[in-house]
Amino acid sequence: MVILQRLFFICVNCILSFVYSRHCDITIRVKELRCDCSSRNVTFIPAECPSNTTDLLLMKNNLNSLGKKIFTRYTQLRYLDISSCNISAIDKSAFEKLTLLTELNLFDNPMKTFQGNIFAPLDDLQVLHISHDLLSTYPREAWSDVLNLTKVFTYGGPSNGSFAEIFSVMKNLHYFHCDYEGYVIHNYTFDSFKRTPLKYLCINGGIREIEIDTFAPLEVLSSLSTLGQRFSKLSNTLQALRVFENRQMDELDLSDNFKSYGEYVISADLFAYIGNICVKRLSLRDNDIRLIDASAFQKMKYRNCLDERETMVLKLISKKITQ
Ligand SMILES: *[C@@H]1O[C@H](CO)[C@@H](O)[C@H](O)[C@H]1NC(C)=O
Ligand SMILES: *[C@@H]1O[C@H](CO)[C@@H](O)[C@H](O)[C@H]1NC(C)=O
Ligand SMILES: *[C@@H]1O[C@H](CO)[C@@H](O)[C@H](O)[C@H]1NC(C)=O
Ligand SMILES: *[C@@H]1O[C@H](CO)[C@@H](O)[C@H](O)[C@H]1NC(C)=O
Ligand SMILES: *[C@@H]1O[C@H](CO)[C@@H](O)[C@H](O)[C@H]1NC(C)=O
Ligand SMILES: *[C@@H]1O[C@H](CO)[C@@H](O)[C@H](O)[C@H]1NC(C)=O
């Protein structure tokens, strides 16, 4: 009987969720109206969201292409997510009237090139999620459209090992999160970032080698994260930190790296590449490192910069000993 009741209950639920599945979920908070139409299999921009919607979530639909002035109903948008929507083209005027939009997510769409300067109407755009190789096709004469970007997230590319030149005009860019497709990061990979105020960099990918001057163009970088580079070499990665010598930094996150070459010991000489940086937070979690040479700590030039030396580093060593 109980089982039958449960089955009945489950079935009522499944019918309800089926009936409502094509509608958008609306959430109202102070100064925020979110309309969630994701995964609804829609092929057009839904008209049912309130006209003062601030956050429009459309990911995982099948929009194909975005036509002229297609969002003019939603002039109050601040956040628009059209990732995974099978978009292959966007009209030049598609984003017209979205003058308040601050964040746009275009991830995971098959579009290969820009036909025009579609970001021109987006006066307040600050955060962009986009394929690297698509971004690199943005018309050069309209590069001023991306002047106010502060955060960029990219996937794919760069196909020639060098991030696109368009980054060089981003005078407000302080945060860059990217996938890197190649095995080697080169001395010239970050050349386009020379004139940006980039402070935070996170690189994902299957990197095996970092050339020694890779990070040299990043003159004000203060956080570096190379998460999950399982095929990277400890000896190689630490040497590439040489360019940060005597610099103040917030964080070096090298967790989940160095898994493939059996490098179990950090010698004092190697550790000096870290010790010579005045860094507040250091993470070496989830590596195969078993031992850090005891004299490495004594020789650290900037030992007192490290906020969490006791917690982070000692935790690492004691964890290794108890294993
Ligand atoms: C949107 O308009 C409705 C009334 O139509 C109002 O209750 C709500 O507070 C408004 N939301 C925002 C974010 O302006
Ligand atoms: C999505 O819609 C198309 C027709 O527009 C249909 O053929 C397809 O089965 C639908 N997919 C899902 C998952 O509902
Ligand atoms: C994506 O759009 C193309 C047309 O541009 C269509 O042929 C294809 O079936 C769509 N893919 C999916 C997964 O809906
Ligand atoms: C950048 O921001 C400034 C100040 O908020 C604004 O006047 C300008 O139009 C913006 N530029 C672009 C290209 O969005
Ligand atoms: C590499 O490709 C990017 C576009 O992805 C381009 O901006 C850059 O100029 C190219 N660099 C070289 C050295 O060819
Ligand atoms: C990268 O730069 C360093 C320092 O200038 C240089 O020694 C090294 O040979 C360069 N690497 C390559 C592959 O050019």
C-alpha cells in the first residue's frame, strides 16, 4: 500500500514537472528578477518573462541564430546566459537596448566568426564567457567595444599558442580564466596582456611545459592558479615562477599538479623559487610531493609573508608522513 502511494506520488510529480517543463521559472529577490528558461528545448527567445527581468537564463536550448533586435523586450537585463544554445550566427543588432547588461555567457556554441561588432550596444559589459578563437575574430576597428571588460573566461585555443591581440586593448581586465589547448606555454603566450592590469590568472588544460619567461608580461599579476595540470613537471613549473622574484603576491595555487614524473621531493634550491616571492597563500595540495627539504624553510627569503604557512605547508608534510 505504502509503495502504491509512493508510486502515485512520484507519478503526480512527474506529470506536474512535464506540464510545466516548457515554462520559465521566475525568482524574485531584492533588485533582482531571474527568469530561468534553461533546458526547455526552445528555439526562440521566450516572451513570457517579465519585462523588468534582470537575469535571463537560456542555456541548453536550440536557438540556432540570434536575429535583429531580438532582446528589445528585456531592456533591464544585467545577466544573460545563452551558453550551449547551438548558436551559429548573431545579428549585428541582436543586443540592441541591452545597455545595462554586465555579464554575457556565450560558451559552447558552434559560432566560428563574428559578422559585425555585436558588442557595441553593451555599454556596461564587464564579464564575458566566450570561445577564445571566436573572440579573436572580433572586428579590429571595433575593439573599443571591449574596453570595459574586467573579467574574461575562455575555452579552446589559442590555435597558435598566443592569446589573441584583442586582449591588448582591455585596459580594465584584471581577471582571466582560460583553457589552454597546447602542451607547451610559450614565452610569447601572454604577450597581448602586457598592457592590461591583469591580477588573477587561472589556467586549465593538459600543460606539460611552461617556458621560463611565460609569465614575464604579467607585470602586476598577484594570483596564479594552474589547477589540475597532472602532466606538468615540478622542476619546470617552479622555475617559471622566477619572474615573480621579490614581488608581493596574494596566492600561488599549484594544487593537483605534478602527478606523472615521480617527483616526490622539493629540494631547497627548487623551493627557493617560491621562497623568493612574498606570497600570502600557497597551496600544494593533492600533489605527489612527499617531502620538502627541511632547510628550504630556513632559507625562505619571504617566510613571514606566508599567511598560512603553518596550516598549509605543515598540513601537507604531516599528511604525507601519516600516509
Ligand atoms: C518588476 O516589476 C514587478 C511589478 O511588475 C515588481 O514587483 C518587481 O519588484 C520588479 N522587479 C524589479 C527587479 O525591478
Ligand atoms: C526538441 O524539439 C525538437 C523539435 O523542435 C524535437 O524533435 C526534439 O525531440 C525535442 N527534444 C527534447 C529533448 O525534447
Ligand atoms: C543545431 O543547429 C543546426 C542548424 O543550424 C541543426 O541542423 C542541428 O540539428 C542543431 N543541433 C542540435 C543538437 O539541435
Ligand atoms: C566604458 O565605461 C565608461 C564609463 O562607465 C563609459 O562612458 C563608456 O561608454 C564605456 N565604453 C564602452 C565601450 O562600453
Ligand atoms: C595568433 O592568433 C591570434 C588569434 O587567435 C592572433 O591575434 C595573433 O596575432 C596570432 N599570433 C601570431 C604570432 O601569429
Ligand atoms: C624563453 O625565454 C628565456 C629567457 O629569455 C630564454 O632563456 C629561453 O630560451 C626562451 N625559450 C624559448 C623556447 O625561446
